Amino acid sequence: MLRLVRADGRAFAATLLLNALAAGAGLVGPWLVGRIVDEVRAGVRGGPGIAAVDRLAPWILVCALAQLLLARWARYVGYRFGERTLARVREEYVERVLALPASVVERAGTGDLTARGTADVAIVGTTLRDVGPELLVCTVQALFVLGAVFALAPLLGAFGLLGLTPIWLALRWYLRRARDGYLAEGAATSEVAEVVAATAAGARTVEAFRLSERRIAASRDALETSRRTRFYTLFLRTVFFPAVEVTYTVPVAGVLLLGGWLHQRGAVGVGAVVAAALYLRQFTEPLDQILMRVEQLQSSSASFARVEGLAQAPRGESADGAPVPADDRIDVRGVRYAYKRGGEVLGGVDLTVRPGERLAVVGPSGAGKTTLSRLLAGIDRPGTGAVTVGGVPVAELEPELLRRQVVLVTQEHHVFLGTVRDNLLIAEPEATDADLWAALAAVGAEDWVRDLPDGLDTRLGEGARSTDGSQAQQLALARVVLADPHTLILDEATALLDPTTARHTERALAAVLEGRTVIAIAHRLHTAHDADRVAVMENGLLTELGTHEDLVAAGGAYAALWRTWHGDPTGDPDSPVRDGTS
């Protein structure tokens, strides 16, 4: 928070000054009322009498008007400060999310990040715009009022402050419990969002496998947890606020009683007692606002912690200290990897990918191909061993440099709300229309994009022109062409395309990326046939490595896969089945 305040220090200082001036103007009224009481009482004994009312009352009005204008000005400056600060919070949140490694995003979950970026940021915004300035105003007013009571009669001020002890005890009880309560409430809200998002995303699967009851049960469990956490924070408020409201009368009543007793003994005047009572009565208003805002701050501070907490998440190295690869050579040395809730997936893999090489990685399901691709792309770090590019660990590359070095394209794809041009410029903002059409042509998408009503300016996504799975995947591949990385990892990236279109797209990509490194995680073995070398994965180990012809001739695991794929029981490399002519 101090960092955010320093970023707009002048506005914050102006808010403090204006609040102090408004609070000072508000102190004049009760003091003048006390003067009027004393002078009217003196008039009974031959003093100026009620003429003091006509003389001092206009000044009370002037001071009240000055307080109104200064307070309004202070709130105006405070709200502008709050909005600018909220804009910084939102921008930093987006920057931090985009800088997170993909593995961290996956562990966090879509629901959690969505809840942080919407509900939590909105609460922080309300705090910065409304609660912060209001709390500042009320705190300054309360301090000035309390100081005025002590200036009038230190004994009355001390007694009034002592009367606030029950509020301090209630506040201490509340603060000890509130933060954890609101953090638990925020976590429960994220869990509800995660369950709903997962159910909505997998709606067709839920329907196909008749999992509706299970998903409803999961939603009810999440909602029940959320309900319990919300009821707990509600319980805290129902104890805190009644105790505070009852305590407000204690200082005023105590000062009147003590002041009357002191006045009988000539220790203080009636005007001082009246002014002190008015000050303490006035003190309850900013104090009430402070306590209400303190309650809100418990919720908003928990949200602020969840928003700012992204700064503590692991991320790529900074641009200043990030190492730079010496070349494009990729080395995998003694790599082992195991997921937290499963056994070892990779059991010691050694592999070297030469610059410009086309390598196909094949093997049965569960062999570790996808895990290897994630390690090569720097998404995950190996448990032991190293994955390096140009001698630098891939996972330690600064995110922007990593995207220029290695890009992983999977079966997952996304069409962003916006035009076709917007969807492509994400990869290369400086690309011209000619570059965009060239990228679309490279992946076989030029024809259907030209057939769109507005071509590159056609809006895509919900509420606009919809795209099928193959078109969305072609757009994703076109973004890869525009990004122009030196190493491209394809993890079944053409799985949603029909075989003919997929083969055309892969060949087009190979032509565009000539001279660049291409690593294809393949189930369709024609991809392996076109590669320079083929790596065979079995049970987390690299069991074979060589050209297609050499591995078929060797009669090992790859030859068996090739025969199964082509239905050639003889395994004859010269069989017409091999060329797809039968």
C-alpha cells in the first residue's frame, strides 16, 4: 500500500491537508457554543449577555460552510487518488498474470484467477475509491476532536478516552478473528467459481457421461463451505457492532457527570463541559465511520492480499538478469520428472535436438511424450537433470525471450473476442496485412478467411461469427507462424483437423519453418515418416532414436507401431501400404 501511495504522493498529501483543514473548521462550532454559554451566563451577572449569540452565531455558520466545502474538496481529491491507484492495481494484476509460468496458472485454476481478477479487484477498488478517503477524513476529524477535548479540560479528555475502552476491547477481539475469516471466505468463493467454471467448460462431457448429479453435489459442497465462511464473518459483525453502538453513550454521559461534579467544585466552567460533551458527541460520528470502515478493511485487505499475492508467485527471470542462449541447440540430460499426485513419468531421458532438425516423438499413450514437450517448452522444471537451449536452462529464460526461442502448440486452442486481425496481431503486433495473409496461407486458412464477410476485419467469438475446432486451431497455428520461434513443439497440434487438411497444414508449416527446429509429438506416424529423426518413448524412457527407415529396418518398437498404424503384418518397408497407395 505504501508503494501505491508513493506513486501518487502529491494527491495523497493534498487529501491529508484538505482533511486536516476540514477537521479544523469543524472544531470551531462546539468551541463557539461553549463561549456562547459562558457569555450568556455571565450576562446574568452584568456581562454582555445574549448579545454574544448575535456576535458568535454567524461564525458558527461560516465555519460549518467552510467545513462542508473543504470536506467535499477533500473527498473529490481522495476519490481521484483512489481511481488512479485502482487503475495501477488492475494493470499490475494483468501484468503479473501474464508473467506467470503456465504451470503456475494451471495449478491456480481458472476459477481462482477469475475470482481474484474480478471480485477481489472490485473490492480493492471500492476500498481505494470510497473506504480509503472516508477513513482518512474520519481519522483526521477524530484526532482533531479528541485533541480539542484535551485542550479544553485534560481531565475530561482523559475520562472520555477511558470510556472508549469497551470499543478497544471489542475491536481487538474482532481483529484477531476477522482477517483469517475473510481470507477463508475469499478462498471458498474461488472454489465455487472453480467448480462452476469447470462444470460449464466440460458441460458436454458431463452430459455424455451422465455426471450431472456428481457435479451438482460438488457445487453444493463448495456452496456449503462458502455459506459457513460467510456466516462466520457475519457472526463476527453481529458481536462487534452492537458492542460498539452501546459504548458510544459512555464517554458523553461520563463527561457530563464528571463535568457537573467538577463544576460544582469550581474546577471547570459550564461552557467547557458543554463544549467537551459536544466534541465527544461529534467524536462518535467519525469513530462510527472508522469502525465501519475497519470492518470493511478486513474484507478488502484479504482481497488486497489475494490480488497482491500474485507478486509472490514464482515467475520467469527478469529481463535484466536473464541469461541469453549461445545458440539454438537443445539438450536433455538425465531428466526425471514426477507429478505430485502420481508416479515418475520420466525415468532418465537423454536427448539432443540439433538446430534446424525435424524430430518426431512417438510412443503409446502414457509414455511421457507430452510431459517431455512441457519440459522442452519450459512450462515445467525437471525434477532432476537439465533441459537447456544454447547452454541455458529453458525454464530460467525470461518469458518474452522464451516465447521467441521455443513455442509449444497443443490441442487446446482459443479464439479471442475481436476480429481475425486482432487474433493474429497478438503474436506479432507489428505485422502487416501481407504478413497476416501469408501466415494464414501457410496453415491453409486463407480460403475460408477470404470468404468471411469482412475478411480480416470479421469479428469472431461469442455473439459474432463462430469458428469450428479446425478453424480455431488454424488461427492458433497462424499465430505461431507470426511469432517466428526458432523451435516449434507440436503436441498433436493438428488433432482437430481431418487427416488430409492436417497433413497439408503440417507440410505447409514445415515449408514455412524451413531451417528451424520442429519437434512433433505424434500419434499419426506420417509425421514421423517426414521427420529427420524419430524418438520412441516407452514407459518414461527413450528407447529408440534414428531415421524412419533405420527404425523400421531394425524391427523394434517403432517398426511394430508402423505396422500397426498401416495394417501391414509383414513390416516390409517397400510395401505399397507404406506409401499410402493401397
